[in-house]
Amino acid sequence: MPVVQHAHPPSPTRAAGDDRRPGWPAQSRLLAHPLRQRGRVAPVTRSVIRHAEHRIIRDPECTPTVVASCLYEGCGWAAVPGPDVAEVDRQCMTHTGLNAGHGRFLRGFEDIALVHRVATT
């Protein structure tokens, strides 16, 4: 069975190779919106995008705290939190020396941070 292609009749508002709907003004693609076809108007939305540079720093009034806890299943050991990373590491190594197989630790560094907007010129 032959394939029949339907050609649109030439329109004075359509340029050759124009893929818009025939008979429609070439400058308006918004007319193809489904709400406009039914005689209603599509809602208009507007966006404002703002960009601001920011910087994050450690609060100079606070000291960071280092924490660590053993990840061995069933072990609830945790190092005494403190500001010295080396001291917390020593506590972890001492725990491993006393408990074979307890060699994985979750370490955390906690501090208070301040975020400042950077002035743009």
C-alpha cells in the first residue's frame, strides 16, 4: 500500500522550510500553547536570579573540637573530645593496642563557622 503524504497548502506567512503550523503568523510560537488554543491565557511567571559571592571562615572566638569513635561492631568506645588532633589520635592508637581488631575509627572535626557576603564592586 502506498504511503500518502499530506501537504499543507502554501501560506503567505510561511517561509520555505518553516516547521510552524500552517497559516499562523511566523513571529508567534506562543499561539501553539494549549491554553491559548482554547481561548484562555497561559499564566505568566517571572523569575529574578541574583548572584552573591560568599565566604565561609572558622569563628575566631571558638576552637575546633576533634572527636573519634571506634567502628568495631558492638564497641561503644569514643575518644575524649578535645581541640588537639594528635591527642585524639593517641587515644585511638591506645584503644587499638588494648583491643586487637579495633583499628577503624570515625573521626570528626567540629567547629563553628561564619558565612560572610563578599562585597562586589
